[in-house]
Amino acid sequence: MAQVNWRTSEEVAAEALASWRESVSVSAFQAQQALDELGYIEQVEAIMTDPATPAKTKRAWKLAQEFRRMSPTVLELAGALGLSEVEIDALFQHALTIEA
């Protein structure tokens, strides 16, 4: 007889959220517009002009065509902005609603 693996609704929701975080991406325009609309763009621009910001981060910000939720650049910028996981998710959810 096969073993049944029961999962709680919380476990299912957590797995769905983790999967969404791994797969979601937004265009550079959507990311920048969402950051502007939510009041973060000036902070990000300051981070990009800071000599202490790694060249790779600056290059990614300048040249990337899309940003993935779990990318090192996004996680680094979110940390510098002091964003929680929930706030990063909200930023991406908002960005997905923006059309050029």
C-alpha cells in the first residue's frame, strides 16, 4: 500500500510561494518603474553611484534586460534597501502590473 504524504495548507502555500519566487522575473523597465512608484528609485540610484557598490551590481543594474526575484543583484539591492522578503514580493507583484 502506498504511503500517503499529507501536507498542511500552510506547507502547500509555502511551496507555492517558493516556486513563484524562483520563477518570477520582470523587465528592467517594470523593475525601475515599480521602484519609482513605491519610493525606492532614489535610494537605488544612490547605491549605484556609491564607490563601495560592486562593479558587477552596477553593471547588472545598467545592462540587465530583466530581473529575477531570487537573483543575486535583487537580493543585494533589497538588503541595501532594508526590504523584507514580503516587501520584495510586493515589489515584484506590483512590477508585474506595469506595462510599457
